[in-house]
Amino acid sequence: MAAGAAAALAFLNQESRARAGGVGGLRVPAPVTMDSFFFGCELSGHTRSFTFKVEEEEDTEHMLALNMLCLTEGAKEECNVVEVVARDHDNQEIAVPVANLRLSCQPMLSLDDFQLQPPVTFRLKSGSGPVRITGRHRIVCINNDLSEESEDDESEEGEVKLCGILPARKHRDRP
């Protein structure tokens, strides 16, 4: 039974490496780097919209994760409606209200990493604000240059080395 369990664990280990791209002739995934930067903007009667856009780069994906919308100092007792203008799955522009803030009942709203793909425009649809929008700008870069070198090294080896499984040590105190 122990030999069967060891064989099953070795197989699972090999399968997980195959899915990750590290076995024999399978392609090795490119190194991925992730960066995260603080994002913030303010909408008010003077600045009613803000557009977050990035330069299109090959092998780079940008994501804007919103955390919070809140009324800041100087806000009046009125409804402040904030809408997001972005693209849907058909690449059509769509405007969606995401917050209705009022100083006396809901001065802030947590969006719990609400993710949007740039370009994104925030508009103060009604009210005079000021409304502060905060979040994180996440950038994922895939470096394909390094993956080609790794692929050549991996294909030359041809074999996968598996770690042996040692039997568990028995303690004399325990049954």
C-alpha cells in the first residue's frame, strides 16, 4: 500500500509540473512580474470627470482595482452620484452608476477591489463633491525573452527528476 501511495504522489507531482509547463518538451511559462501602485483621483464641481488610461504594451496587462469612494472635506448635503464608463465584453462603451453618496447617510462606499480594465472614465453625474476615488493600479508583465532560454535548457535535459518520498518516522511514545 505504501508503494501505491508513493507512486500516486509521484504521478500527482509530475502532473502539477506538467500543468505549470515544466516537464520534458512542454513549454515553460515565461517569468511573470507583478507591480502594484496606489491610485487616486478626486471628482468635484470643477473636475467632473477623470479618465484612467494606459499605453498599450505587448505582453503587459493593466488592471485597476477600486477600493473606496468617499466624500471629502467641503462636501455638501446632497446626492453625489458617481458613474464608471468602460467597455463591456463586446467592446461597447457602457456607463454604470457605482455610488450614490450623501454626507448624512452614506459618506463612503467600500468597493472591495472592484476590478476594471483601462481605459476607464469616472464621472460625477450629480452633486458637487468632492468625491475621492482610491484603489490600486496592477501591472502584470510577461517576459518572453527569458522563456525561450529556459525552454532550450529544459528540452535538452529530457527527463524529469522526481523527489523520493521517505517513510514517516514512528515515535515510540505514540501508538
